[in-house]
Amino acid sequence: MGNVAVHTPLEFYLILSAILFTIGTVGVLTKRNPIIMFMSVELMLNAVNLSLVAFSRYLNDIGGQLMVIFVMAVAAAEVAVGLGIIVTIYRNRDSINIDRMDTMSG
Amino acid sequence: MNLSDPEFAKAWLIPLFPLVGFLINGFFGTLLPKKVSGAIGTLAVFASFGVGCALFSQLAGDSAPHINTLAPWFVVPGFNGSAPLVVNFELLVDHLSLLMILIITGIGGLIHLYSTGYMAKDPGYSRFFTYLNLFIFFMLLLVMGNNMVLMFVGWEGVGLCSYLLIGFWYERDSASAAALKAMVVNRIGDVGVLIGMFMAFWYFKTLDFHGPNGTGLLDLAANNGVAALIAATPAIGAAVTLTTLAIFWGCTGKSAQLPLYTWLPDAMEGPTPVSALIHAATMVTAGVYLVSRMHSLFELSSLTMTVIMVIGIATALFAASIGMVQNDIKRVLAYSTCSQLGYMFAACGAGAFTAGMFHVTTHAFFKACLFLGSGAVIHAMEHAMHERHKASHHDDAVVADGAADPNDPQDIRNMGGLRSKLPITHMTMLVSTFAIAGIFPFSGFFSKDEILFRDAQTSYLVWGVGLITAGMTAFYMMRMMYKTFYGTPKTEDAKHTHEASPAMTSPLVILGTLATFGGFLAWPQIKGLPQFTNLFEHFEASAAEPTYPNLLPIHNSPDALTLLAISLAVAILGVAIAYFGYKGKDGRDLLIAPADKPNASFYQVVLHKWYVDELYYYMFTVPGRWISTVLYKVFDLKVIDGVVMGAGWLATQVGAIFRTWQTGYVRNYAFTILIGAVIVVVAVLFGFKNIF
């Protein structure tokens, strides 16, 4: 019975995950530097990863942890593409201010 | 009634031979030598003639219609419990269709033979025989079809071939215009046949002429089926009148009667053998054939019969008046064809279908002969002109208005004195002229006299008009003959003409002989004359004698011998006036075109064909163009274009609203996604039902 207290309750993980996700969301919506926006997106991804791992442990199902591995791999690939795009934009425009990237404006 | 009589199974060979000839010449004609191509075309038609003769001897006195069912075609299911409409490929062999078969293949074969000579130098030689064979095929289908649908296939087919052959020299603008005119005018008439077919189907539930157990349209009409219907429902009487009038409307188109005759004179743009075959001997008589074929139905409507007689005799007079002043040898013959077809309809309208069909027969003999003769004349003139052009360079002559173009091989004012140069052509054309004029003992005398007699029985007015027309016919035909063959040559070319090859003269001799003696087939049965059997009437009686003689409007009982003498006297008078009149003036025009008053207004009116073409132009073409212009400028430019442009305008306007949503700012898009995600989460948490 003495072992029960060492387990952190699931709620703690989920609250942390929600906080991290919200920080990421606010970052994406408010920042003009795409690098920081990228970092915010990564934060949102990892918030989700955290909740996946927490649920995996809680439900005793290894599937959630497996999925996290995949998410991290895809996120790494996505970062490579995204940073490549940002570098190209910078070369063309000498700026990476996201508000000036409005050529799709209708 | 013998249905699908195996003894008459060979009937299908008759249209088969020309079809095979058409296919061979159509696919391989240009690869074959001209002689082979022409021989195939000619022999195909003569082969059909042979089968026709075999059927003739087999049929003999057998008066029943023989039906030869080749294959089923289509079945339209009946509705409201009525029987289905069954249409088969069925050929009908009786005395009427056999007569037409013999004319089509016999005269047609001779004209094919003539064409091998006439068209010898034409680059479109095999194409010509392709079209001619196709024409013969469709014409045979027209007269052999046992239902109106198959008949109509032939009817349209001959119209197509007529179009192709009038426009045979398509690089000439006038030829393609004439072909188009023939096509359009015939189409206007064909609508009538279609409407007649629809009405026949609607009221009588069948399109067969003869069917099993007396179910065919004509069986119904002949066996009191329709008469009983009329007695039960008088409205059927009106239906019969409308049906027959609609069909007759088609006949006025195909057989060049008022008011749809205008295409026939222009059809002379085609090669002359075509004029002889299609526009004199066969296709234009299709209307007379159709009325005679359906006579049991036509007789039930006295109104239709009267209309046919009046239109016929009016066309006869009208066309003859134009024929009196034409200077183009083929146009004179074209108007005389209109006029003679008018006689045939006048006979049908009086119930004398046998007399009408007999005039079809004799007319085929003498008019084919006249056309082929005119072809020989044109051929000779063309050749002489060609030789002259070779000798000296020529420019197109400047021609004063109303004067003869010296380079026109068809203008009789360039001819004269051809009798000694073209003796065979002259002789055959002369006997044919006597035949068409109605001089004893030539064939036209017998047929025309019978028609005039039958018309006199109905109305002396119609007879009088017919008699005047007969006199005019005699006059203008002799005028044409005189200006072509007698007097002095009017041009150098006329002096250097030569008789054509035997391929061209032998059909002329055969047709001339038929034109001379053909009349004896129908010796008039009149007291006071020597008695011979009327072979023609004997032969056609079953097919073409009136079904309801008591319905015919016979009011008068004139003395046949007196009428005969009067019409003979008028014919001789007409010929004599023309001959001696033109002899005195050496071919200058007389009576209607006094030499000192060439611009006399009445002469000009007749010369310009009563301005009917101009009248039609202002009545139909100009309003048609006006309506088209209005439709173009208002409906097309405003309405249609408005709808099309409006669709684009609407899309632009709607887009202008929604485009403002596309700001281009990533954060806006991200925010939109967030809102969407929140909505989804809330919906999942609280359930869709509670929110929406």
C-alpha cells in the first residue's frame, strides 16, 4: 500500500499538457516571427505527445507511446521542410515577417 | 391475298441489283476503268428489268397484290389496349408497282446506256453511275414498299439522289444553288407526307398498304372499313380529307405542282440524262404513283379529289404559259414536264387513275426521248463550241440583257438548221413532239385524250383549260423544234455539229419507237372506232380503277368521238401555227414576242416566269431573313448571351463577397482552425443534439 503515493495522478499530466497546448496556441496566434511560431507549434505537438504518453501509462496500453514516436518522427521531417521554406522566403524577400507574407490575400 | 408468296420471292432481286451496282461503283468506281464502271451501272439496271419482265409474265392476269416479307423492321407497342404497330421490310408486287418497275428499270436502263456516251469525258464518271444506281434503288423501294414507312424511305432517298445529281457539277455555283433549292422545296412537301403518315397511323392504326386478312390501310379503305368508320364517326371523314390532303401536299413537292413546282426548272442544272431519268420519267411521277396507289383512300374525300384536279389543271396551264417563251431548250422541256404532270393529277382528281398512270407511261417514253434528244443537241453544240475555242482564244462574250449568250450550248437562239446534222436526233425528237402534242397515232394522243375525256365528264371548265393547254403544248414544243432543227443555222457553231455516238442514239431510237407506238396499248373504247382491246386498262384495272365509282363527280356525258376530234384538231392547229409562223419569220419569235416590241410588258412577265420566284423570295425568304435577324439581334445577342454572361457576372459578385475572408495572414487562418477545433470539442462534449 505504501507504493500508491509515488504515482503522480493522471490529472496532473493532463493539466500540464493543456497549459503547454494553450501556450503554444497563443504563441502561434500572436507571434510574427515564423521561427517562434514554429517553436509554438512544436510545443502544441509535444503537449499532445505528453497526454498520449500519460494515457498510455494510465490505460496500460503501449499503443499511445508508439504513436508518440511516430509523431516525433513526422514533426522532425516537417521541421526540415518548414525551415527550408523559411530560408527560401528569406532569400527572396530579405525578411521573414509573417504579416508580410500575404500574397494569398483575396 | 397471298402473303409472303414464295412464287414472288424473286421480287427482292429487283432493288438488289442497283444496290449492288451502287456499292461496287461507290467503293471501287475510281479504281475501275470507265467502261467497266459504266457497264456495271447499266447492266445492274437491265438485270432488274429482266426480273421485272419475268414477274410480268408470271403475274399476267393475277390481280391480287403479292406481298414479299423480307425481314421484320420495328414494332411500336400499342397503348390503351390498341394493337401494336408492326412495320416490316415488305415488297409489294401488283400491277401498279410492276408497271412502275418496268418504267423505272426499262427507261432507266436506256438512260444509263445513253449516259455511257454522254458522260464519257466527264471526270466524275463513276460517281455519276454511283448516284444513278442509288437513285434506281430508292425509286424501286418507293414503288415496291408495302407500307408508307418503306415508301417514305424511297421517297426521301430519291430526293437525296436528285439533290446529288442536280448538284453533280458542284463547282458551278448555279448547280449547287439549284440542288439546294430542290432539297429545300422538297423538304417542305415531305412534311406533308409525314403528317399524312402520322394521321393514317393515328386514325387507322396501320401504315401497311395491304396486310393479312384485309388489315392494310388500303384494304380498310377498299373493303368499307374506312367508309364504315366515317358512317360511325363523321369526324373520321375530316381525318381522311386531312390525311389525303397532307399526302397530296407532299406530291406537289415531289411532282412539281403548284405551288411547289419552282425547283424543277432549276433542276435542269444537272446533267441531261439526269433530267431525263429523274426530272421527267420517274421521280417526278412518284406523286402520281402515290395518289394512284392510295386511290381507295383518296376517293373517300371528294374535297381532296377536287383539289387534286384543280391544282393539276392549273399547273398544266400555268407551266405551259411559261414554256411558250423560254429559250433554254431544257427549260422548255422542264416546264412541259410540270405541265404534263398537271395533266396526270387532273386525271387522278377525276378518278381516272388508269388514265393518269397511262400518261405517266407514255410521258416516260416521249419525255425521256425529248430530254435525251436535247442532250444530244447540247452535246453537239458544246463540242462545236469547244472546237471553236480551241481554234481561237475566246473571252467571255458581253451579252446584252435578253439576248442570247453565244457560248450557251442550251440556248435555242444559237441553234437552227440542225436537222441535216443530227438526223436521228431530229427524227426521234420530232415523233416525241407529235406524241406530247397529242397527234394521232403517236402515244401522247391516246393518253391525253383519255384524260381530257374524263375531265370533261366532271367539268367542262377543266376540260376547256386542258384543251387550251394542249394547244399551247403543241405550239411551244413545235416552236422549240423549229428553232432547234429548222430554218438557217444562227451561229457558226450550229453549222459544225455532228451526230452523237451509237451509245447515245440507240436509246433515242428505242424511246422514239415506244413514243410512236406506245399509245396502242390503250386503244380508246369508243363507238364508231375500230375495236381493239385496251391492253393497258385491262392490265391496270385491278390496281388503279376507282374503288367507289359512284362517289366520283360525273356530271356530264359528252360524246367521246367529238372530244377526240376537237383535241386532235387543237393539237394539229398548235403545231401548224408554230411551224408556219416560225417558218415565215425564220425562227424569230412571234405572237408573244413581236420582233419590234421585245420589251412588251406581258411578254416580259411570262419570260420571267410570272415572277413567282421573286414572289416567293419576298413572301418567304425576306421575312425568313427578317425573323432570323431579329432572333439573332434580340434573342441570341440579348437573351442567350445575357444568360451566359450573367452566369459569369453572378460568380464574380459572389466571389467578391467571399474573397474578403482570404486575408493572407497565417494567424487568421490559424485562428479559424482553432475556432473550428473548439466547436468540435464542445460538440463532442455536450452532444450534437443539445447544441444544434
